[in-house]
Amino acid sequence: MEILGATLRVCVDDLEAAVPFYERLSGGTALRFERGGVQVAAVGCFLLMSGPQAELEVLRKVAATIAVPDVEEAGKVLGEMGAHIVAGPVPTPVGRNLIAMHPDGAIYEYADRRT
């Protein structure tokens, strides 16, 4: 399985206040969307999230988002290696994702840009 990169997940209280800092830090413009009542801004290697505390508590359990060419293939390889697929694959605004728990208990999101 090829890993293309990783995105750091950051839960913030005020997305509007946080976005300009991360845009300047990364030199990019935020791509914004909403998912399950959570406002999200992807900017550079950061995924900023803001919303109801109950939703954020779940999101905080995911250590990072790992970009892969194909989520289906990643799920197969992860399963063969003893990881547990917690959710997905499901469509996202930019592709598909799945949530996997590694044998050590760490939880990661795997995402591709396929539609």
C-alpha cells in the first residue's frame, strides 16, 4: 500500500478565527465543507474541524488522515495486517475514506481522491 501523505487533524473552537492563521502558515487557501454538523477547513497539511463537542470528541480519537491512491486497496491490506475497519469506505466531498484501528489501538482515517 502506498502512502501519499498525512494530514494533521486539529479541533478548534472558532474555525473562522483559526483559518487565516493556518492559511498564512501553509501558504494556501482553505477548502471548506461540512460533514455531520462539523465545519471543516482543509488547508495545507492541516484539517481544521469545529462543531458540537460530542462530534469533536469522536473526531479527536482519529490520530491523522493518511492519503492513499485507493481506499479499497488500503482496506484490504489493513485487514490482512490485522487492522479492524471501523467504518467505510464511504464517499466524501473529495473522494472516499475509511476509518481503521491498527492492532496497537491507534485509529486513523485513510482517504483517496477517487469519486
